[in-house]
Amino acid sequence: EKENVKISVVNDVDDAPSPRSEFTYVTRYVDAAGNLLPPALVDFHRSRSDQMQLFPLIDAGFLRKKVPPYDIVWPPTALLPLAERLKSIKLRQELHMVHECGPLCASPATSNNRNVQHGLRYSLQVFRTKQKGWGVRTLETIPQGGFVCSYVGALLTTAEALQQTEDDYLFDLDESGKCDPQDIHFVVNARHYGSVGRFINHSCEPNMLVQNVRWNHQDPRLYTICFFASKSIYPHDVRSLCIDPL
């Protein structure tokens, strides 16, 4: 699979080779052999009781108040092409979990609650930094609340992840933070399979926030790690796109 927008690679710092050969680019979770995982279809518009049985960790406030997770900045978006419409969808606030309309939902592709699942919409660039290796910057202005990219890769169990010799590209999906090998949770390993998200760096002054989003998996332990702009980010900013150290 390919992204919706082009991702360029630039190195004006040293002679380090392009990172393209270091991994295989994927836009969804794969298994350890690189095979795409089939989505577990689920209808997020079932009754409230059914949802609570399927997703015990679901945000009960969202179900009760029906407050959508996204804002629309430009009201007359119905006439805009989907690519432009997506740029008008903004995350209201950081939530425990965002539930987007799933494949079984009757809502159209242009629904305000279908955001992350449409992939990238801003042109990003992987570039060589002076101190942190490879990083990512934007070639377009990303407004506060705008979706930047997701973190995908090979999906491992906690036990499998603990056996890895490298942990630079591991992202834990265990919301408890205990990382207990006796509990079956998932860890994303972007070392050999990943997307542009694998180049996102950490910073004590982050310009993005991490938001968990679910739309096509029935297992409550499985969701997509997504990065949203916590403030407006401008092209060729001195800093790269970064998140808070976890």
C-alpha cells in the first residue's frame, strides 16, 4: 500500500545512506513476516449495551453525550474534495480512545467521524538532523488538532517484544503500562516494517500528542497509535515533528 501524499527524503548533514533500505514501508499492521493483518470488522453504531460489552474500555462519556471527537473548521465542507475536507477535521481534545465509524457503519466516506482511516493528507519529509539521526518535518502548515500520521509496524505480543534485541522502534499497546509477559497484549515493532511515523523523535517540548484511535478492530486491546498536532506546525520549522517522551 502507498500513502496518499508523497514523502521525500533529504540529507544535508552527513553521508548517511537513505533509510529507505532499512525497512519495508507499510500503512497498516502486519505480522512478523510482513503479511497484512485482516481487519476484524465491527459496527460502532450498535446499541450502547452491545458496545459496552464489546469495548469495556470505551469512553462512556462519549456514548452518553454523543460528543464527536472531531471538529470541522470549515463549515461548508460538503462541496470540497475529500482530500481538502480531511484537512478541515481537527481533534477536539486528547481522549482515552477515539472511536471512528467502522467498515460496517452506513455513514459515507466523507463522514466527519472518518478521519485517521483515510491516511496522510499533509506532505511530510524525512530529513537528517544534526543530533537525533533521522526526523520528520512538514512541507505544509498543519493546524492544531490536525492528524499528522500513525505509528504502524509488525504486531507482536508482549512476550515476543521482550525477546527483541532492539527496542528503539517498539511502541507498547498495553494501556496499563505494566508490560507483563503473562498478559497477552500487543506491541508495535517498526524496526523492519513501518511508516513515516517510525522517524518521529521525542522531545521535552513536543508539538504533537499521541492519540489512540480504533475503527476496524473488535479486540479492545488493538488500536492505532496516531499523532495529532498539539499546536500549529509550519513548513520547515526549525524543530522536527516530535512527541513527548513516553
